Amino acid sequence: MTKLSKATPKLVSIDSISLIILKQMIEIQFSLPESVFSVTRSTPDQFVQELRIAAAVKWYEIGRVSQSKAAEIAGISRQGFLDALNRFEVSPFQTTPDELEEEITRD
């Protein structure tokens, strides 16, 4: 089930100009067996956070998203995302060895 949750208004003031920024969040729900939480030794909230991080790391690894977008998806800071990349043993660099060699040999 997917639903659009109500956005919480955020007031931002810049040099006497006030803007209201609405960020809409989409809520996705799915069912998992209760045993998943005991196997992973996590609460449902911890499991969801880890799932978000794992998805963001994988999407970054395959080049689908940038580091900043992946951090946003994971709900963590950019530094936190870099720490997650290290934990999952994923390089923070998206350049392949072939691309790197091509750049080095370029005039």
C-alpha cells in the first residue's frame, strides 16, 4: 500500500523574504513475517532504517543515485552515508578503473 502523507510546512526566511517549503513524503507499507525481526535482532523501526540504508547503498553502488540523493533516501547525513558505504564495503568513488585509465591517458 502506498499513500501520500500530509506535508509539514517549513518556514524559511532569506533576507526578509519568507518561503514556505512543503516536502511531501510517500509512505510505503509492506508486510513481513515477525520472524524477520528476531533473525535480524532489530525492532521494526531499526529494520526499516537499515533497509533504507541498504537500498540507498546499493542504488549508489550501481550508479542509480548520487551520494547526496542516497543519503536523503537513507534518511541520514552525507557523512553518515559515507560511513554506511564503508560498513557495506562499497567504494565512495563511482569511477571505474577503465574510466580512470581513460582520463589519465587523455591529452
